[in-house]
Amino acid sequence: MAIWLKKGISAEDDAADIAKVRSVVEEILADIEKTGDKAVRKLSKKFDKWDPKDFKLSKSQIEDCVKSLPKQVIDDIKFAQSQIRNFAQIQRDSLRDVEVETMPGVVLGHKNIPINSVGCYVPGGKYPMVASAHMSIVTAKVAGVKRIIACAPPYKGSPHPAIVSAMHLAGATEIYALGGVQAIGAMALGTDAIKPVDMIAGPGNAFVAEAKRQLSGRVGIDLFAGPTETLIIADDAVDGEICATDILGQAEHGPNSPAILLTTSRRLAEDTVKQIEKQLTVLPTADVAGQAWRDYGQVILCKDNAEMVKEADRLASEHVQVMTKNNDYFLNNLSNYGALFLGPETNVSFGDKVIGTNHTLPTRKAARYTGGLWVGKFIKTCTYQRVKPEASAMVGEYCSRLCEVEGFAGHKAQADIRVRRYGHKRVA
């Protein structure tokens, strides 16, 4: 049975925090729906101290952002985007339109159709999350989305040049310096200044994630991608220093970012906790990472690999990093995770920034039923059918009888008229 050497915040306190967020977001979205641009501007001034003449960036503003960056930064952005584009294209190529004759005279098929318009949110209030521009915009572009608008909050009083440049290089058709729930609401609901989109994509804080949840159905969403979560599965194959580094590397995202160590080694567990405390004395983001570790960090001791799999699937964490003597065991047996990182040679930061897999991933146990953002999220797989007369009569007889069982007279009539009109052409 698993033993908790360190527990995080209680489920009751966590639920109370979520309830507070839900209430705030409901009020904000209602305000945006009622007064549109007026509400968006009011909220931007309140939360971001940002009140520009126009939230939409002009071509010259975008060009100035690109020109302001050192060549190395531009080259690095292009490198990261090329990796993400390449993997997204591989994923796109795996999606095939199909058409098949399932019975004589009955042709069924499906087409993979890109969504027409997508709003991509890029977090940037606390940290300028340049990589989030690659993950959503590049992937949507590869999928074939025609209109891709992008929003990111101002950073220290102005649009962040690296975020804007990444959005532009990724292929955004409209770029707005607008953040938080007001950005999500404006893109989803539409205002006089911003034409609404069909789908919202991108990660964000608890308020952004809740806004997406509340708007889901009115628009499509990629997935629930809220505050970052990381789970380290490790044994004596590694030491506490690397485990602590990888825990704090994700805990720095925010004060409510869960970071968990799952291990079969008490020695490693104790060493990791000591290393975390040591690293927090020198880590520049220790104020955030330390709070996340104190409130949301956990250390769970398991008896064997099978129990670690059981606990990991229960946790259904966004990021799962495996550093054990038998990493393939976890690859072959884990089922609930957003993304898997196998071995100490890789890490979540590689996935977050540059390696090619997408970093927009399910949180709060959504990994039980969905994977992360990928090119397929921006594509609708829509079916169609084509039927010859003799097949129409044959299928119609089955359909008519089944409609009668269900009491659907109108449905039955649809089948019966085909039987009458095409029945004489039926081949026995």
C-alpha cells in the first residue's frame, strides 16, 4: 500500500479555491457578453493595467517586435517551430480520408476537415510563454485552419516582442495584446472589434482554464489545460538532485502547480526532499516554486513498479517523467497521462519548449479521457454516405422495421418511400 511521506493541499481546500474561480469567471463572461468591447477594455485596465488605443497589433507594430529581437532569439524560435511543425505534419499525414463500399451499393466515407477559425491563447502575465505560440498556432496552421487569431497579455506594460514574433512566425492572421478571461471571452463570444472564432486553444492559469470550461459547447475547446502538473516516477536509478531539479522546474509555473514524486526508494525520497530545500535557497523563482511545493507537493512511497503504475494512473498527471531501471515497463503499462518523458536524458522542459511534441496537455485528471493538443484537435472527421437504388431498397426494409420498433413514424416514412421507389430495382 502506498505511503504518503508528504501531502499537499486537501481536496476540500482545492474545491473551495475552484469554486471561487468559477464565480469570478461567470461574472466576467456575463459582462463581456452584455457590453462587449467596453467590458474587455475595463477588464484589461483592471487586471493588466493595459489600455491601448487598439488591442489588435498593426503590421508595423509586429514588424517592430521582430526587429527588436537579437538574431539568435529569432533563430531559436524558428528552430523550435520547425520541430513542432515537423511532428505536427507527421501527425497530419497519419489522418486519412476514407471511402469504402461496405455492402454492394453502399459507400461510406469520412473526410478530415479543418476548423475554419481558431483563437489561440498564449499565457504571458507572469512569464512570457513564447513556446505556447508555437504549440497552438503552428499546429493549427499545419491542420489547415484558415483564420488563426492569437491573444497574449501585455508583459510589464507592453506586448512582449518575443511572444509577438513567435505568433507572427507561426502564422497567426490576427494578433492581439489582450490577456486573461477577457481575451478568452472576446475570442469566443465576439465583440465589435473581434469576430468570434469556432474554437479556443492554448493553456492558461486557473481562470483561463475555467473560462474555457464555461464556454465549451458555445465554442470548441482543445482541452482543459490549467495550472501545470508534474509527476516524477523514479527509483534508485537516479539521485535526488535530478529529481528535485525536475520537480522545481515545473513547480515554478505557479503557486498552485502540483509536483509529485512517486518512488519505490525511501532513500531517494528523503534525498529529493533535502535537495529541494537546498535548491530553493538559490533558485531565482523560489518564491513561486517554493509555495507550490509547500502547498501542492507530494512524495508517495510505493512497494513496487506495479503499485507506482496504479498510483500514477490514479493521479492522471499532465507530465509524467520516468527515471527508473525499466522505463519501458511504464511506457507499456501506464494509461493516464498527458505526455510521457522516458529516462533522465529527456525532461519536461524539452517538451515544453523545443523538442516537437506539444506542451498543451490535460490537467486535473482530464488525462483519463483525452490526450494533449495535436493537429487532430483542429480537424473535424465528418462522415458521408452514397447509396445505389437497389441498396437503398434493401437497407430501407431494415430501417423501416427498426423505426417501427422505436415508434418513429416519420423516420419510418423516410425508409418506406425509398423501398417503394427503388424496390423494383432490387437484385435478389
